Amino acid sequence: MFHRARIRPALIAGSLSLFAFSSALAGSTPTYETPDAEKFVRRMLAEADAGKTLRVSSKTLMQAYKSSEAGANQKYKGKALLVETTVDLVSRDMVGALVVYLKSGSFMPVAARFDTKVTLVEGLESGAGTVKIRQLPAEEAVTFLKRGQTIHMLCKGDGYSLGSPGLELCNMVSL
């Protein structure tokens, strides 16, 4: 059984390094708000070769589960996922838990639930401006999310329920 442990910082590190690498490929060199922010991102680059995080879009995740729930569970459930996605809605579920619904290319969105703390990375995706990294409570971090916004999230795959893939323990969002 999967224990609801936090995703290790090394997994965050590997994921963020993918963003920095993407920015480098685009020809833009990011600037950093503080030396600590630069150190954080450079540490992430150093850990990029860990290979412990799967990169997937929310649309691909939905297609995989529609094609074969068992196969998708084997590939994604319980694994650290770096999800490229578009925000559909930020809301609360029927028990009051904060949920970010992600566009999936299907009628049903992908539901993502946050960990208690979220690392918010601003400016690395666009390659423009200054990269800022902040650790925020989930309630505060979601205030930065807007409908239609393209983001990356680091989450743990949570299987398929009620016609939709789920993500849990999301603890990093890159805007």
C-alpha cells in the first residue's frame, strides 16, 4: 500500500532542473532574485540525471487511463510525476479539500490535491524576468493559479477514480 509520504526534495530538484534546462535550450539565461534562489536552481540542475521523475502532460495521463487503467496505474500510480498542464479550475471538493482541476482533453478534468506546503517557482518557465522561489502554504500558493494558465506541477500519481486520473501531494508549481 502507498504511504502518504512527502515527495523527497531530490525529486523536486530533478524536476526543477528540467525547467532550467528547457530555459537554457530556449537561449535565455535566467536571472535570480537572490543567490539562494540561484543556488537552489543550480542544485536542481546537478540532480537532473536522477531519472526518478516521469514527465507527462495531463492530456497524456488522461489518454493513458482511458486506454488501460491497469497499464496506466503500473506506469503512473504512486510515482513522482512532473505534469505539464493548463489550469481549468481551483475549487474545493465535497469534503472541503482544496483541488486544482487540470485540463485533460476530455470532459473530466484531472484532479490535483496539494501537500500542505508548496514550492512556488516563478519566472523559470517563461525565461523572462527574475526567477523567484518561495515556500508557501497550499492555501496561499493556489492564489497564483489562474484559469487557462500553463504550469508544471510535481505530484504523485493517485490512480483513477470516477472517470478521472488523480494527483496527490503536489508540492511544487512552476509558473
